[in-house]
Amino acid sequence: MNVNQSIPPVPPFGQPQPVYPGYHQSSYSGQSGSTAPAIPYGAYNGPVPGYQQTPPQGISRAPPSSGAPPASTAQAACGQVAYGQFGQGDVQNGPSSAVQMQRLPGSQPFGSTLAPVGSQPAVLQPYGPPPTSAQVTAQLAGMQISSAVVPAPPSSGLGYGPPTSLASASGSFPNSGLYGSYPQGQASPVSQAQGHPGIQTPQRSAPSQASSFTPPASGGPRLPSMTGPLLPGQGFGGPSVSQPNHVSSPPPQALPPGTQMTGPLGPPPPMHSLQQPGYQPQQNGSFGSARGPQPNYGSPYPAAPTFGSQPGPPQPLPPKRLDPDAIPSPIQVIEDDRNNRGTEPFVTGVRGQVPPLVTTNFLVKDQGNASPRYIRCTSYNIPCTSDMAKQAQVPLAAVIKPLATLPPDEASPYVVDHGESGPLRCNRCKAYMCPFMQFIEGGRRFQCCFCSCINDVPPQYFQHLDHTGKRVDAYDRPELSLGSYEFLATVDYCKVREGKWLLSFPSPFFFPSPPAFIFMIDVSYNAIRTGLVRLLCEELKSLLDFLPREGGAEESAIRVGFVTYNKVLHFYNVKSSLAQPQMMVVSDVADMFVPLLDGFLVNVNESRAVITSLLDQIPEMFADTRETETVFVPVIQAGMEALKAAECAGKLFLFHTSLPIAEAPGKLKNRDDRKLINTDKEKTLFQPQTGAYQTLAKECVAQGCCIDLFLFPNQYVDVATLSVVPQLTGGSVYKYACFQVENDQERFLSDLRRDVQKVVGFDAVMRVRTSTGIRAVDFFGAFYMSNTTDVELAGLDGDKTVTVEFKHDDRLNEESGALLQCALLYTSCAGQRRLRIHNLALNCCTQLADLYRNCETDTLINYMAKFAYRGVLNSPVKAVRDTLITQCAQILACYRKNCASPSSAGQLILPECMKLLPVYLNCVLKSDVLQPGAEVTTDDRAYVRQLVTSMDVAETNVFFYPRLLPLTKSPIESTTEPTAVRASEERLSNGDIYLLENGLNLFLWVGASVQQGVVQSLFSVSSFSQITSGLSVLPVLDNPLSKKVRGLIDSLRAQRSRYMKLIVVKQEDKLEMLFKHFLVEDKSLSGGASYVDFLCHMHKEIRQLLS
Amino acid sequence: MATYLEFIQQNEERDGVRFSWNVWPSSRLEATRMVVPLACLFTPLKERPDLPPVQYEPVLCSRPTCKAVLNPLCQVDYRAKLWACNFCFQRNQFPPAYGGISEVNQPAELMPQFSTIEYMIQRGAQSPLIFLYVVDTCLEEDDLQALKESLQMSLSLLPPDALVGLITFGRMVQVHELSCEGISKSYVFRGTKDLTAKQIQDMLGLTKPAMPMQQARPAQPQEHPFVSSRFLQPVHKIDMNLTDLLGELQRDPWPVTQGKRPLRSTGVALSIAVGLLEGTFPNTGARIMLFTGGPPTQGPGMVVGDELKIPIRSWHDIEKDNARFMKKATKHYEMLANRTAANGHCIDIYACALDQTGLLEMKCCANLTGGYMVMGDSFNTSLFKQTFQRIFTKDFNGDFRMAFGATLDVKTSRELKIAGAIGPCVSLNVKGPCVSENELGVGGTSQWKICGLDLTSTLGIYFEVVNQHNAPIPQGGRGAIQFVTHYQHSSTQRRIRVTTIARNWADAQTQLRHIEAAFDQEAAAVLMARLGVFRAESEEGPDVLRWLDRQLIRLCQKFGQYNKEDPASFRLSDSFSLYPQFMFHLRRSPFLQVFNNSPDESSYYRHHFARQDLTQSLIMIQPILYSYSFHGPPEPVLLDSSSILADRILLMDTFFQIVIYLGETIAQWRKAGYQDMPEYENFKHLLQAPLDDAQEILQARFPMPRYINTEHGGSQARFLLSKVNPSQTHNNLYAWGQETGAPILTDDVSLQVFMDHLKKLAVSSAC
């Protein structure tokens, strides 16, 4: 990857440069600096200068020191921005969090995150009494929103904050350490962290400092409030309590006082009651509170005051509690984790460690377990029995990204060659040699760690054991010491040659030929008219130089072929010996075949002249076309047949514009019917229209033919059907609705470049083996399965993930833990057959508390989203949503019942590891697929549905909970990325500009009262009213603000696997509706609950379960 | 007009007609007793440089069922400006244009010397000739190269405005678009799938301007030619393009593994060619020229599988009903041939391969459409190259010697009916009063379509005398037959040639001598041979031979002079004397004998036999043998083993082969190099003479005969030995060593034995 992506691309694409290199940087930030990336960085820096410490990052992690300074500034900046109102000073006072808190609650929404922190501690302290013996407990408790929990850990006010962080970090001391550090130079720790992470981090880091404290704070305050309210509260009180915390919204004003649990409870109850009055009021209240602080918002929500009165009661924590900010904040959690875990490398040697969050930049050292970049689990501690698992309802799943791209300073897996005998495997379960295999009898045998079978060690593999029973050569052999590595596959791992071998080949198997890429271009009227064909052909000319290469290969082994089509197909013979390309038209779409063999798939360099000539001529040849009908299935079939004829695997890049209505297999009709929404038949919108597509996909998989589909529809194209083949073959779908060259060129080209250049494995089979006791039972992702265990992927790239769910079929042993081994057999882009092995050891527990303490909410959400998105194929959407809610409630109820310290029923107590589960789950429930708004097309839903299916954890995280970055809060000089704010309208200040991104969309929201100077320097127009709404490109202006914003946009884009098109949205503008759709903490137009409402609802559900 | 021979010859030259009987028996009963049916060989386009250019349209009889053309035999009332049709006796008014007609001012069609006349029609759009090349690419490299060169060369021979198209095939079938610049474009079809004409046209995008857009754009007609022109372009426009395209043609790229035949989709390729023309240029002159280098091995029309270990069907397999694909393939090609014929196009087959190429199955394509069939060993031989070139030779007017889309309409006077025709034609199924219920050949109609014909294409047309015995024809009565041939001249002009002939009726009981004397034994032999060959296509070989023998015997019984049971007394008159000999050689000919011939060869021979004129047909039946020696000028000698002498050079012309055979002594002399010695220049001349004569034949013949130069004891001498009458065989070796010729190693009976036998049977009263 590195090589291919970073270096080569740079020169060819002028602008794109930033994107590619950026990508490295951003994602891996600091790490990248250390190694090769240096070069890309250089390039990148140029443009980015605006950003903070980027340069230092480049250098390495070490820089923390260097980073520090900037960090500090950053912090300062952040502080200002964020807490401006509060006063920056607070930030420093780690311990004094309380102080901060106070201010926060009182005043600003932004501060909110911090505020809670502060408050919590405060609260906690008071409660301090709680038994908090071990930090662990603290952690647990800490996480919960409810006060009750909090109490335990709060050994010290600060303690709280730490617990959260600690949880991950482990040691309690660390907490203190952290805190200690903060006070001193909060900046430093934070800054360091930030510095390394690079651009991204900066944003968070700033907040993180504050945040680190915050979490506890938030917990703290709420708890109190909760309890209080619950008891006293109206009937709802109980449940509300917990909510109150979240809900605290209402309390904010009054709430502060509400600290007294009882008193405040009153108000919260409404929340539970959700039903009637409670709801709106609550919201209002919550917002109100928030707004209260902010002048701007204040006005809109008159209601707030009323609530305020309610909260009135709670006095103890007057400043903090009931603050809307009191409900668990994703921003806060992310920042905390960044601060706490972003600095140290994550060493994988220890079994069952929970890795840092996906939003944190960290370095991984492989010491026997696969990096979290490859595998993330919903829980790193698995219940020993199925009973426990059932009780907890926590899905046991792993999100596996077998070919994940690593940051430059993490070594890619070593390739091990076991010679002709092939990789060493267990005779019974066929697991591959791994560090967990136990050598016995002096090294002559080994016991399989998965099935306990005892196998002989082949003589050539024999090695003596040392006194600890380890092989002497353990550290010389990757397969004995690392979590991830590759084996060279022998011919036995290759395809069986069809029929032919009997005659002339000694072996039925054959090594694959290097793969091929086939570009299949729609040349119907639509495609020509929009300029797509011309653009694409022009781009391909240069893009073909950047096909993925293996290692240090001079040129790519991949061959290319070209097909154009409308309702017939045109193949091109681009053999190097020809003076001109030859076009071969196949009109027999009902019975597709490949009309030529020689000259269709060619080496780019050899046939360059012919290819160039072809690409020049294609737009001309069809310039006058009047053909509007297209076919689809025959096109893919043709590509597949071509690969079959060439006896290789490969990828088809399909550029398609319209619903395939021409007479041919797979012909579709327009069945878009919005009336089906919310009916039992809604599922049909997600199902393919005909079975032809699945059948075709199966054939493609058998041939190792992966399809990447680029759609350019003007109207309904039935994405649900068209995406079946890409989906089942491990391909990607890109959709550019109403494509226009002027507007969408950059996005499309950027996606195309990335897609063509990325490293792909072909003709892959993935198998997940587990310790006896659990087994993989369900799989989600873009692939095909012909049996229950083997995941077949015609193609697999570094962005694709497979989510695997495990179920018990026996008891697990606490001693030996649970092992996972993911083996991926694939053909590299040079045609080499390989096996990539990832091993991961998990702990097993007999106590539910252990389970809850080692969960990862982001992964959980990834799983649940995929589960739900698959569910809509077969069940009404409503049922799917209910299932999700119920499961979530069960998980939380189980925790409450079995792990949380006893407390009033009215309290909402969330496990620390899962405190974001409700907010995230709400985002999933509100997503377009599960709750479509009026403006969401059927195609969009289907598109998103299939996109999510292969997303990794980081992508689902930001997709469901978008990042909202304030741009003008921090000084322009600040080089760190601004701290994100919560995705809610009330967090927006009309005097500010914000960036919002979710991995697919990127908005620049401009407040109505933004300073004129800012408008001028960003948009080069003199006033707000002159800004063009819907603008997609910021003018390139030579001023710090413009540079910074553009730099930030570039870096955001670089982090994502797809190019995000920028849309400038003005406050109060029509487009703002679109933008608001992404403010996921708010109530959505389509009926999605606000965060607060949902939390209340969840609390109610939990209470019902508990009672 | 002294003798019948002269009369016959004159008639042939003037009208292109040879009748088996030149005086017709006047009753049905008598006619059947004549054994040889009343029939004629008719060459519709007999070359007639002296015909006047008649630039108007023929005058037709107004009776709808008759529509005979005004001819010299009609009675004309110059005063009343009326003419009486000599077929139906309808009285017709002359059209206004004939107002000035009088005894001294006659239109050409009334002049006796213009019993054959040609009208040139001016009306109707003229459409250019079309040549669609269908080229097999599963060839050896040098074969393909030679073929490419031939094709490129042919472009220069085509008229500049002729349309050409190119279809290539191997495993796939490619229809090349000829109009494009830059990228060369072709439509590709799977070779295994039969497509309907509609599908083909859809897939080629030829039907686009059909329904959907029609309302929107009324100006469609203009677009139509444009659309089809993608595949068929005037030569002058794209000859550079096409030359390059042909030059770049590669061998079929699909790998052929060991032990396999290349996959060759001839059936589909032809089907597409037919469909292409059918959709774009129905009823205009077009040649589909198929060049193939091997048997079709896949898809519809496949003749043999691709496994080399399973050989292509032989006669043996066919007899054993062991030819798996034959029936299906034949059906496929027959269907194609019929469609092609219906469209007025013709299909040529140029098959060059050492093994069979499936001509047996494909023969109907050429037979029914009047296309050529050429068989050779390789495209890289002069046989193919020159034959191919010869197709484009021109006549003295600079026109191609080919015509298209002809319909032959035959009209007879009431005493006659039409029984059928044998030749490169298909029935148009036009029933009428003059159509007989008894079929001979392709019958049941009075009109046939001949999609492709040249100046020598000859049909055998068979008649039936229907006059009842009890309704005698008045003395001196004449029967008349009119042949009306509409065709597209190679200059794209529509023409109508009308030949009207009349013969005397004679009462067979009283005037048998007249009839006998008017017997044309050559024509009769050929006509009988055609019948035999026609039967052989559908019947078992021995049955046909038996039928032929029976006919011969009956003829001899009828016309021989003999005493019963006394073979020695048997005599035949001059006009019959050669007939038994023709039959003898016909029995031995490859047209009826499949032994030693592959099914393809048989089909090939029969194809040519069914379309050549009388002279050529006779050569085919009984090859000509010339002898060269120092004893005198070259002389024709008996086609007999006794003619094979040591000091002679023989030149044999079998139509398909030209064999030069040096006698033993001559061969030794040549070996000794006498011809190079000045003092033996006469020997050199002797050697040269047959070569020159052979050249002469080679130049004129189409298709080019196989040219064989051999000598006594040479392996190729078998061609000669298999043809000559085996008067000496290993069975009657008495002549060993004598100068009486060479014995032939065969069990076949010799002519002498045959004749003896015939006499015996003829005189016996048993049958």
C-alpha cells in the first residue's frame, strides 16, 4: 500500500496529492512519520501548513516533546474556543474539574463535555463513600451515568475521570498520573497525544484534556441528579433518574440544583414518561439549559425556563447536574481515550486487552495477537457459558479486516514460507501454526490450541524447547511469535483446473495467473451527455500507471481490458502489435460470451499506444449516440467470462448510468414505490428484483471476479438489485446521483483513483477458527458463502471488513481463554497465492462484570448496525428497530441487575464501556435505512445499506455519529484540529462556522452572524448573504483562515476511504434541512428521537425489564 | 440444315437449347414408349453477342394464365393490329407503340432469326451488386495468407460501385463494419447458437429505425441504406480500408489443443450472412462467398465434432447410418439455402482443405441458389487462385459473366406439360395449366428461380406429352415452348430473355424413323444422366444404376434392330450408336459411383454436373482422350486402356482433371534428357504440345481443373487408369507385354463386356 499509494500517486495528480498522502498522515498520523511516509509528508505539508504540528508529527512519535509546545497552544486555543465563555484557566485544573464543571453547566453547551466531568467528580466525591475499593470498580461505576455507580470509584474527585480512562489503561495509578500531569501541563500530555496523532488528534486532544476529567464529571453530576429525582420523582422518577442525567437537559437550569437526586428527579421523570408531556418539555428543557448558556439559542427555547423551575429542586450540584451535557457525550469519551491511550503503543502480548478506541491514534506492537486494526471484538472477555452469554445479551462478535492497511510505521505481516509441504497445520481442525500452539514432548509434538489434538512436528520443523517449554526459535519464526503473518500457499491451495488437467497437466491445481482489471464503461446517451465518458477515458490514461503492485515490483502484474456498452457490448482488442484498437460488438446479450482471447487483457506498458488511442476514440465514437437503453447482467457476465477464459481472477470496474431496461437477462423495471415505506412490504425495496443477479454473483465468486460498481443515476436505478453482485463479490458500490462533471468530477476521480490503486486480494476464502466452546455462526459483509464456514470473497481490499458473530456450543475455560484464528487464503495482486493468518486470544469470564468491563461499544454498534441492516431484507423495519431497542435494553438491564451496585430503580446506570451505547444506537435507529426521511430515495437507502455492510468500526462510528468541528473557535494560528462538538443544533453558534463529516458527506455550515471578515477570508465575498448556498469548493485564498479550513477539509477527506464532497450550507437556508439531518442528537424530521428522548425511552425499557 | 446434327447445333447456338428428341411423338403413350423423355437442356444466358439491344418491354399475351411473350411463331394480323398467342390462341391487340407495324416493318421479336431475344428493362431502381465474403480464419498461416491476397486482389476486379461486406469466422463469427475510421469495428456472434434473421438484424442494429422512432421521424427511408451500409460498402469507398482489414486478419486466436479440430462456426456464419442480406437487400443480386478450410465443428450445421480421433463421415458411415450430424446439418443448410433463394441471393462455397469440409451437407447452398462450388486442397494453390479470379472475368462488353436473381418461366403449347427441371434452381411453385402432375426433377411448377447463373448455367427441363392417342395432331403440327428468363444483368440492369422454339409432331407409329433420326443422343445422355444423378441424391446407388440399365435396355429394345434372342444381330442406328457408351461411362463416373470418392467429392462432382452445359457435361460423363505421337498430329483416341501405349503422350480431360500421361518410352526418353538435345527438338515439341493444349483448356475452364502431369508408372497415373475402359485387366492378361496398351487392375467390366451383356438383354424377350 504505502509504496503504491503514497509515492507514485503524488506526481500524477496535482491536487489529489494532498488526498493520498493526507490519507496516511491523517489516519496514522504520528506513526507514519517514522518511516517511509516521510516523503508523502513532505508533499503534504506544503498544502497543509495551516495545520498545527503536522510537521512534527511526521517526524515520529518521539516528538511528543516537540508536540508538546504546539499542543499547549492548541489546548489553549481549544480551551478558548471551547470554553471561551468559561474561561480558559479552568482547563488546566485537572483536578479542579469541579470548577470547570460548574462553569460549564452554567454557561456553555460546548463546555458541556468538560462540565460534566467536573461535575461528576464533584458529585462523586461527595458520594465518595461508595465502596470504591478497586479502581476497576471505579471504572465500572464511573461509566454509568447514574450517580450510584459513580460513587464507588470516585475515591477522589479526580478519580472519576481517571476511571474511565483507566479502564483502558488498566492501572489506577495511571489515573493519578494523568491527572497529575494535567495540572502541571495538561497541555503536555494532551499535546503529546495530539501531536502524534496528527491532525485529527489535535481536535480531540484539546477537548480531551478537558474531557478526561469530564467523563467522571458527567457521571457524577448525573448520578446525583438521577437518584434524587427518581425517588422523589413522579412515577417516572425512578427511571427518569438515570435519564435525568442524560435528560439532565431539563435540569440544566434548575437541575444544577437538582444535584440532589431526589429533588431533581422530579423533573427528569417526565423524560421517562416520555409519553406525554414529558417529552417535548424534556427536550426543550435540555436544550434550553444548553441554550441558556448560549445567548443565541436561549431565545428560541422559551420552554426551557419552565423546566428550569422543575429542576429547581436539585441544589447540591447546582452548577453541574441536570445539565444537558450531563448525558454521556461521545465527544468526551473519544477525547478521553485519545488522551489516555494515544500516547503509548498498544502492545498485543496480553490476552484479552481492550484496545484503544478507533478514534484514537495509537501504535500497535504485535506480540502475539492480531492488531486491532485487523480484528476488533465486541468484548474481550467472553462469558464461559452460553447461559451467561444469553443473560447478558451482549453479542459476541469480531469485526475483521483481514487486509487492513497499516500505518507506515507498523510492519506489514511477514511472509513465511514452509516450503513444499505447505504451512504447518493441526491435523484435526486444520488450524494453522500460531503462537498459541503448545509444543510438548521436547518439541516433537504440538498440541493444537483450538481443538487440543496432538500432532507430530515434522522433522524439518523440529526445534528444541527451552526451560519454559517454548521453542528456542520462537522469536525467529513469525508464526510462533506474532499475531499476524502470512504463509506462502502451495499449489494445493489453488484452484482446481477445470477438466483439462486430466490430459496434459500433472496436477489438478494450478497457480493463478496475475489478476486482471477490466474497465466496463456505459456509453449510452446519459453517460455521454454528462461528460462522464470523456472524463473517465481521460483519467484512465494516466491512472493505468498506478495499478497496484506487489512489494517492490517495477510494474504491476495486473493486465487490463476495456469494454464499453449500452444495450450491446463492445470489446476492444488492444494487442500491442495492432496499430489501432479493434472493436468487437457483441449483441447477443441473452447469451453473453467473450469474443476474443488474445489482445483483450494486456499489459499496460506494452500496449500503451493502443490503449491511449482507444481511450481517445471512445468518447468520439459514441459522441452522437442516441441509445438510451442499457444492459447490466450481460456486462458482468462478459467480464467474468473474460477472466475465465484468461484463467485468472480480477476485478471489473463498471461505470453505469441507468436502470437496465434493455431486453436482456437481468432486465429491471422501475419498482420504486414510496408507499411501501413502513409497511410489511418495505423489505422488498431492499431485495433484488430478480434472482439473476445472485446467480451471476455466484458464478463471479467461483471465478474470483470482483465487481466495483460506479453508478451515475439521474433517477431510480434500483441500487438494491444492482449492488447485489458487487456485494456478493466483495466489491464496492459508488453512487453519484445526478452526476455533472463540473460538480462531481473531483469526487468521482478521487474515488476512482483510490479504488483502482488500492491493494486487493483476489479469489479469497476466509475461515475463522475458534477454541472449542464457541464457534463462528454468522457473518456480515460483502462476500458470498456457499457453506456455513467459508467466507468466499472474489475480491477483498483493505477497506472491507467482515463481521463475525460467535455463539457458544460448549463451555469455555477461564484458564485457556478463547482463541480466534482468522485464515485468509487469497491471490495477491501479483498472482501469488497466500494465506494471511490473524490470531487473537480473548479472556473468558465467569462474572458478568468482567464482560461488561471489557466491551467495546463502537464494535458493538458496528455489529448491531450490520445485523439490523441485514434484518431489513427479511423483516419489517419496525420489527428490526424494536429488536435493536430490546437487545440494547436487555444488555443494559442485565448490567444493572448483575453488576451495578444496588441503587434506586429510578437510576439509569450504564456500564462505563457502554455508556455511549444508547446514543449510538439511537443514531443507528434514526439512520436512513431504518427510518427514512421524506427526501431519502429508495436508492439511497439501499446504497447506504450495502455500504454499511462492509464498514469497519471507525467508519461506522463516524457514519452514525458525525463529527462536527467548529472552525472559528480556536485562534487561527492554532495548528491542532479543533475539538469536535456534539452533533446537535444547540451546539451551533450562529457566529461560527462548522464542518460536519460522516465519512460520506462533508458540510460547511455558516452561521448567520458570522463576522464579515471571516466570510471575506473564506469565501471571498463581502457578506453572508452573498455566499452561494450549496457551494462545493472553497475559493483558494491566501489567508490563514482559508488555508486552515481548506487544509482541514483535505485532511478530513484523506482520512476517509471515499471522497467527501463539500457542501456549503448557510444557516436558515433551504439546504440546512439536509445538514440538520446529520445532527443526530436532535430529534429528526423523519421522527427519529432525540438523544435525550431516546435515553429516557431506553431507561423505561430497562426498568420494565428489571421489574 | 442438311442434317439433324447441323440443325441441332444451329439451334443450340441460337437458342441455347438441346432437345433429346427433335421431332416429338404426338401422343402420350408413344412418348412414354420412347424411354428417353422429351426434355431439353436449356442455357438461359447462352452467350449471344449478336443479339440486338431491345430497349423496350416485351408484349405479353393478355390472358392472365398465359402471358406468353410475342414471338416469331405468333400469327399476326397486320391490318387489325392483332396477334394471336401461339400457346393459348388468345387474340391480342398490339399496344399503341406498335401502331406502325406492317409486314415490312416488323419489330425484332417477330423476326424468325430472333427466336431468342433479350429485352432490357429500364424501369425499377437499379441496385448495385453485392459481394459478401464469409471467410474462415481457422486456416494454416500460409493458407490464410494466400486467401487474404486473393480476396484483396478480388477487390480490384469488382465493379467500383459494387457493395462488399466481410464476415469472418472461427470459433466466433465476426461481421465487420467497414465504414469506420480509426478503430476497426466488428459485431461478434457466438458460433454455437442459431439465430433467426430477426435476431441477427436486431443484433446488428439493422432494425433500429423500425417502430419506436417512426412516428417521431418520418424521414426514415433515407436512413435505411445508411444503416446497412455499415456492413456493405461500395468498393471504391472502402477498398483501402478493406484491404487493410483483410491484411490484418489473424488466424482464429482461440487455442486448439492437441487432438482437436479448430472450432469452426460455418453454420452460424452462413446464417448470419444470409440474415444480413435478407434484412438489407432482399431481391437484389448478391453473392455470399464462403471460403472455408475445414469442416464446421460446432453449432448448427456442424458436420463433425472437434475430436480428431473421430473422423469425418464417409460413405461407409452414411450407409451405416453412422453419420451423427449429417441430417441435422443438412437440414440447417437446406433451410439457409431456401431462405437465400427466396431472397434472390446466391451462395458460393470455396472449400480448400485436404480433408473433407462438409460439402455434402452444404451442397444445397450452392445447388439451390446457383452459387459456385469450388473444392481444392489449399487456398495456396493456383487451382483456387485462378478459379477465384475467373469468377470475375468479363465478357466482350466488359460485364461480368454472371447474372442474378433470375426466374425462368416456361410456357408450352397445349399438347405438352412441364414435368420438372434439374439444375441450380428452386421451384417457385407456380401451378398452371401447363404443369404436369408427374414430376421429373424439381417439378410441380412452371417457374423456377435461379439466383445465380452464368453464361453456361444449364438446366435440364423435362416435359410430358399429354396429347391423347385418340386425338391426333394434324399433320405438320408443331409444338412450341417458350422460355422467359427475367434476370438481373451484372450491369445491374433487369433483363428479360425470351426463347421460343417449335418442333414438329410426328406419329410414332408411322413416322418412327423420323423421330429416331431426330434423336439427340448427346443431349439425351446428359438429360438421362441428370435424372440419374438427381435420383442418386435421394436413392441408393445400386437402385439408380439398375434404373439406368433398365432404361438403356428398353431404349435398345425400342430402337435397336435385331432378331429376337440373337445378340449378334443387334444393331443401333447412327443416332443411337454412342448412347450405350455414354451410359457405360456414366455408370462408372463419380456422379453415380461413390466408391473411391468421399461424400464431399461426390457432392462436388454432382454439383457441377447439374449446372454445366452439354459439352462440358459430356466431358464429365466420358472424358476426352487425345494422343500425341510422332506418327501424326494429335488425335482423339478411344477412352480405352488400349490407347495407353509406350510411345504416346496422352492428354485426358475429365473436366475436373487434366491429365498428361507420358507413355513408358516417352518417359524414358525424357528422363534421358533427349528433349534438351538440339537434334531431338521434335521430341521437345512433342512434349510441349500436350502442355500447350492443356493450358488452353485450363484457361477456359471453370472451375480450374486439377492439372496432373504424370507418366507411365507414376502414382498420379491412377487418374487416367480409373477412367479408361478396362479392356485389358489382370483378368485377361493375354496381352501382357504386347503393344496393345496397359492392363488395368480392376474387376470392373469393360465396355465390350457391357455391350455384350446389353445386347443379350435387349434381344431377349424376357424383359
